[in-house]
Amino acid sequence: MSVETVLIDALIRAAETLGLSTGSLPAVEIGRPRQKGHGDLSSNLAMVLASHFKKNPRQVAEELLRHLRLDSGLILKTEIAGPGFINFTLNPDYFFETLRRILRDGKKYGCSDRGKGKKTQVEFVSANPTGPLTIGHGRQAVIGDTIARLLEATGHEVVREYYFNDAGRQMRVLGDSVRLRYLELIGMAVTFPDEYYQGAYIREIAQKAVEEKGDSLKSGDATDYFSGLAEQEIFALIRQTLDRLGIRFDVFYNEKSLYETGKIDAVLQALRGKDLAYEADGATWFRTTRFGMEQDRVIVKSTGEPTYRLPDIAYHKDKMDRGFDLIVDIFGADHIATYPDVLAGMEALGYDPSRVKVLIHQFVTLTEGREKIKMSTRKANFVTLDELMDEVGADVTRYFFLNRSMSSHLNFDLTLAKTQSDENPVYYVQYAHARISSILRKAGEAGLDPDGEADLTRLRAPEEMDLIKALGTFPEVVSDAAEQFEPHRIPAYLEELATLYHRFQHAGKEDESLRVLSKDREASQARLALCRATRTVLANGLSLLGISKPEKM
RNA sequence: GCCCCUGUAGCUCAGUUGGACAGAGCAGCUGACUUCUAAUCAGCAGGUCGGGCGUUCGAAUCGCCCCGGGGGUACCA
């Protein structure tokens, strides 16, 4: 039983002796004061009950305290503060126990089984192979991968999936773009349309075609060859980029297969069978108005070609049929309009739409100093994810994207990322890890045992206690981040933890007796244990972010 | 017009789901190294939380109305 539940039980019992029936009690909550000096835990119960008793909250708090029976081995001190908070100070033994647990659990510390065995799919990136991944894709890739890692850490069984389409208009234009560059390369005069893909990579693919085929394709329709070649080359590039970021997909799902296996038709039939699809103006419409939307939507154009909605619905039906309990879709803000239709589709087909969790991340605005750089795959003026990693490395790239909540626009100043990479917070966190590694190495030389037994009660300095307390909240941070799908909580936590560690180690510089490797052997062993526990948590956190854990810097 | 995101220190952003005097990093200014790696630490300065009204014991957080920025509102994806 956690301390929180113990306290809640005790508070409820105290409230009952004041004449409140359990039924009329509001939900009792235990919070963590953010201010030092307000104890370790606090309850707002007195303030919530004040209006019921028509008394002042501090007075209610006093009465509650008078009836509160607490285990002194757990709670050291209670106090009424502020407008009527009851603050609890925990017995340090409690924290030493969590420290032991960290040392015992190691890599598992922070993991939980909240999502025990839940079959979960995370779909992200899903960029069509029309060009190198951009910085916008990068944000999604890193967010998606980290959410997958968080879900794994909380016991989910995760499949990472990339959905793409290599048919359709986009790919035809791509193939034809390559064809025109090819013709140019073999010396023919062509006019290259504005709306075609302008990037230099198109020429490189065309060059490959020249090497493979010479000028044998100068006449006739070889668009299929060109788009096939382009897809192959570009996908290889995309996988390579993802690999640099440490991202591996379990499944690459091709939209085309939905047609080949008849899944598209099956959806159409099913919708028609339920009178949820109808023909009008030469097109086929989905009765989305049945599901609370303002207008019906076209799912098959008058040309006979489906709109994106139909395959999207068929794809999600397939996810449902594959038995996923939780389906996480990660989209950029530009796709925000597509998901209500997909969810309506699920409902129409008799599935529970609440199994789908749609996460929308806002755009990345790339700036160079004050200049905004516009990003578009078709125009040549984008900065690729690879170029970014060339400049700042994979760790910084991942960290930058994970640092901020996905609902806020990300302002990525390229000049800042390049010139200030030394001052990037990721190094601050990594440095704490490296520093600990170094001190553990030194411990052996000093005749201490870095992995040895320790009397943890020797840890009493404020710098030590603050660090221990922070280590104890890690599992909660991880499960909250996973549950809320908010990866940015992890870097925020790690920065705080790194600060506490740096402060702890620095204390030894001001006060000789607080050094980790001191003359007091027992104190040293206890501090080494604290170092090890801190390194474990830093390492586990960095692993969740997919960022390296240097032993030296 | 309607829908989604957003507005917090000079800049970039957090804010534990309604709690205690609003926080961090960077930039600025002071100080601390023959180091258990100073890629560090301590301190100072910096705010009408876009504006207004409301709900509440209590609002950056919830509701309504304005103002600004971004995205969407296709028989494009």
C-alpha cells in the first residue's frame, strides 16, 4: 500500500469521526507541495470541507488533526499551513527504502505493468516516399518512438507501424519529375513544371537511371520504371534517416495492399449495406451526418478513385481486426480534419472508436536567426532531418523535439542549435551521467567498493535528501507521461534530477565532509550507493528518450 | 462563418489536471576552479500569466465575450 492511500484512509476515518458519512465525502486527494518547507505530502481536505461545516478551513484542519491516527514510523510530522493545508513530513526511512528499491530494480526501475499485456499499435511518420524526411517529420518520428517506448515501459505490447502509399497522383508526379530530369541529363531540352518535385535528390535518382539504363528510356512511357526507382531510392534514404535516430518499425503497411486484398471494397459494401453510403453527383458519399458531422463526405470520387478517407477507414478497420486494444495515431496538425471521418467510420462499422487515440502535434517552425524558413517537400528549400543531424547529432535532435509539449508550436532556431550546441540541456543531463560514471570509477582507485553494501541512514544532508526524494518520483513521472501521452515530461524531470545531482556533488566542494569520496568510509559508501541509484534513473530516463548515456564526456 | 492548437520574464518554453508568494533554460549582471570532469555551482535582476467579465474558500489552469498568431474547413493527403 502506498503512503498516499494510507493517508487517504486515515483522513477519511478522521472526517467520519467529525460526523461526515463516507458517501458525502468529496474525493480525498493527496498532493505534493512544490514549495520546500511545506512537507512531503499535503491534503486540501480541510479546505474542501470548510464550506460544508461553515467554519474556517484552518479550524477544520485542526479538528481533523485531532482525530488523525498515523503511524509515526511513516509520518514524522503534521502541520497546518497556508489557507488550511495539512502538510505531512515523511520519516526518512521511507526514502531510504525507495533508494534500496532503485538499487535492486536497476533497469526495471520506473517500469510498471499498468498496461499489462495490452496489445498496442503506434502509427507514426507515415510519410509517402516522395522525398527525404523533413524536420517536421522528425518531430513526429521522435514523439512517436518515445511514446512507443513509454508504453513499453508501462507493460504494453507495442507494434510500431509506418503506413504509406506508393500509388496515386503524388507518385506519378514524382516518377515524371525523375523522368524529366533524366531526359535533361541525357541532353534533351525539357520544360520542368513548377508543381513538380524540385529537390536535388530527384536529379540524383535520375542519374542512377542513366547509369542503369543509358539513354534507352528517352522515348515511350516509362513512368512506372521511374516512380518505382524513385520509391526504392527514397525509401532506402528514409529508413537510413530513421535508423540514425534509433527508430525501427515493426511493420511497413502499404495502402496498395488494402486494394489487393479487397479490404477497400469490403468497407464500401458494409457501408452501403447499412445505408451509410450512397451515390450522388457521380460520386459515393459517406453519411457522416449520421455521426454528428455537418456534411456528408465523398469517399469515391466521380473519377472512380477513392478519396483518402476510404483507405484510411479500411486501414483502421484492419487495425481493429488485428486485435489491438489500443491504437495510437500520431498526425501533424495539417491532418487534423481526417480523423473525425475515420472515427465515424469505425463507429459505422461497429467498432469502438475509443480504442483509437489520436495525437496531434503542432508544426515545427524553422528559423535561422530571425528569418523563417518555409518548408515544403516539393520546393527545394526544405532542410532535411539528415542535414539537421549532420549539424547537431541525433541526441540533440531527439532532445529538441521531445523537450516541448506536442500541442505547442515548436520554434526551432537552426543557428541556435548549431552555435549553442554546447549549452544544450541534453548535455547537462548527459554530463550528470558521465560525472557519476567517473566518480564510480574513481571509487575503486580510492579503495572503496562502488557496488558495496552501505548504511543509507548516513545520508542526511539536505542535498542528499532532496536528490533521494526526486529519485522516488520517477515511476510516477513515467506512468503519467505514458498515460497522458506526454513525452516532454521526461526531459523536464531529468533536467531537474541532473540539477539536484550537480548540486549534491558540488556540495563536496564547499564542504570537505560532504565529498562522495571522503575519509569517512561509511559515509562514502552511502553516497556511492546514492550515485549509483541516480545514474540508474538518469540512464533509464535517457533510454526512454532514445538518447545515449555517455560514461565520459 | 465554423472547428482544432496557441498567447506566461528580452528570447525559447514548463506549470503535477483548480491550490500555498507564477518556474526553468538561454541572454544580462556578481561571485566560486592547482576539480571526486567548471559541459558545474551560488546569487542578482527581470511578470498586469494577451484583455475583460464570471464560477470558486482559491483561477495561468474552468465558462462566456473580445484581440493577436498557426493549422484546418476539397471529388488533395
